[in-house]
Amino acid sequence: MRILHLSDIHFRAPECLDPDHDRDKAYRTRLERHLTGRVAAMGSIDAIMVGGDIAFQGDPREYEVARSWLLDLAARCGCDSASIWVVPGNHDVNRKSCEDAPTMNAQAMIFQAKSEDDRLWMLRRQLAHNDTGQALFHGHAAYNDFSKNMNCQVYPGHLYWKQERELGPDVTLRIHGLTSTLLSGRNGANDDKGSLYLSPLQTIDPSPNVVNLTICHHPPDWLIDGDDVEDMLNERVMFQVFGHKHRQRIQESANYVRWSAGSVNPSHVEKQFEPSYNIIELTVAGEGPERRIDVASHLYRYQSHPEGFQPIRKNDGQEVFRHCIPFPVEAAGGVKAGGIVEAVTPETFSVCSTASAPYIDAEASMGDARTRHLVDRFWDMDGSDRREIALELGLITDEEINLPEPQRYGVALIRASERGLLDRLEQLVDARER
């Protein structure tokens, strides 16, 4: 799988609304041209992952430009439009919304908790309340409206998203979009390092034969619970991509690789103005106990003279950072290939096979291109059509009618997957598109 990793694009209104006067457009054009050349040499992109700060101030107009640019970029690099994933960054939070009393109070009560246990308890309490749960996500309204077509919206009860793709034979890549912005924009102010909160509610399951990948805007050192998050990620997540710092870095260890993205459009007042992007190649190699994941990382950075993007090189001059991580085949019951397995008698076979049947995560299983295209088509219908379909299939209740649309139909679509109704949903969408 070949992944284009972008972050911190910072589409800023009103500048981005007028291409002739958008000073950042030229750097995106240089990126597009360089990427086109790399695709011609390497092959098409399979997935685009954007690590937050898509917009600059959570303005709906900024997301209109962002959506158009991302779809155009996907077409340029041969990537299916259903293979774009995004997470929110601090610039995707509308700080004005965070000055509203309900949001200020909810964020303050979580931030001011005296201990980690108290903070988690308070987060649960705020999320469980109809008003304060919604208040925590008021600042994400424009982001959610943008990301719903990609099934990447967040809301109470759904703090993060997860999607799966096949990485190789019998290997699943589970992509987790983590939300580090629950406390972002507190009191309408800039965030301080160490003031944000991921929480243990955003979980990663180390399932057999599943490679976990996380996309998160803020790295652990920006989180109140950063030490716990650091440990959790390094133990359970093989591939970690971050944004925010505008410092392009790669960290390779025995069990994981971490990419810290630069910024597509950093601030012009930064000491080191270096727009950047990454291409990450993941390949399953070997068999049985010798199976591994080969990683090839291509890091590109802008230079002003001569203008264009150039590869970041290793100390030995190589342009590609190569790494491999052992990933032995593991039986459903948790025994790695080559291990000792007790004999299963015919009498116990049915019991054992039932007990070891793989758990199917309804949301994660919606990561295939066909389902993601269906989600996009569903959102592109008129609101009345969405409502009629959801009610006809019993995917929303009367109490949920007044929820914000990204939450209302986000819940409905996951229920459709849980209940095996995605094919019927597609039939109803087809009928209304004719």
C-alpha cells in the first residue's frame, strides 16, 4: 500500500477563496507537480491520510476549498476518492464556539480535574449529558460537515473513527483516526503544550493479524495524558502519523514507525519555512513465522532556490528510509505460526470453531472502497432523502431526529453495517439517484 501523508494545509478564508491572491497556492502547485512526478516513477497512491489542520479557523468556506483540492489531488495521483481519511486539528476547531458558556464549562471541568481518574470520570459524565456532550463538539461543526462524506466525523459516543483495508494476504490494516482536539480552543484561546486530552476512551485493540495505524494531529507531548498515550501507541500501533509541529521527522524502532509531518502550508513567519509531505509504502513480505512488514518512507521538503520539493536524505545519502518489522502469522486463537497447538478432537471442533470465529467490527468493516463510495453518495443526496431512507430502514429513532446531521446519520450508517442492511441501503440510494 502506498500512502500519501499530508498535514497542516491551513486553507485560510478569505485568501483561499481567491486563487489569484492566495499566496499559499503556489506551494501547493509545486507539491502537486512534484507528486505527479513521483507517482509516474513509483506508481499510483492507494490512500491519502491528512493529519489535521485542514482549515485555518474552522470556517465552512475553507472546507469547500479543501474538499475540492483533495479530490483533485487524488485524481492527479491515481487515488480513489473513497480512500481519503482525515482527522481534526486545533485549526479545525472554531474558537468562537469555544467561548460559548456550555462549551467553556464542559472543557474546564475536564481540564481542571485533579487526577487522571477524575478527568476520565468527568469526560464520561460530560459526554453522557445531552447538552454538554454536544457542547464539547460545537467547535467541530464545520469539520464534521466536511468529513462526514469520508465517514471521519466525531461526536458524543464516537470520539474517534476506525476503518479497515486489506494490506496483504491475511493481513488487515486498521486505520484509527484519533481526536486530540476535545479540549482545543479552550476559552477561545491558543492551546498550551500539555493541555489537551486524548483519554482512555480512544482505544486500540492489538488483534491477531491486524496492523494498527493511527492518525492523530497532536503528538503525545501536547497531551495531558501524553505518557499513557505514548506507551499505548508504542505497544499496540505499528504505524503512527502525527502533525501539528510542522517538523518533519521519522522515528524507526523494532516494533513501530512514527512519522511527524511537516506542513503543506506553514506560516510564513516561521523561522524554517519548509512545506513538506511524505509518501509511505507498506508491503507484506515473507510467510508464516518469517512474515514481516517492509516499510519504505519518502520524505519531501520544499526548497526556495531552485524552487521545488527535494527528498530528505539519510546520512549515507540514500533518499529512501527502509525498515522492516517482524509480523509472524498468528492463529485465530492467538498462537503464532510455529508454536505448539494442542490437538482438536472432532467432538470439540464445533465448539472451538465457534469460540475462535473472528469478531467483525461493524464500523471498521466499512473501510472498503465500495462502502465508502456508498457513504459519500448517501451524503450527497437531499436531506429529505437521507431522512426517508434512514426512517424506512429503522436506522434512527424519533429521539435522534434533532441530532446534528453528521451524528444522526453517522450513527445510522454504522447501524446499517451492524444489521447487514448496507446492500438494501445501496438499493434505496440507487433508486433516488435515477
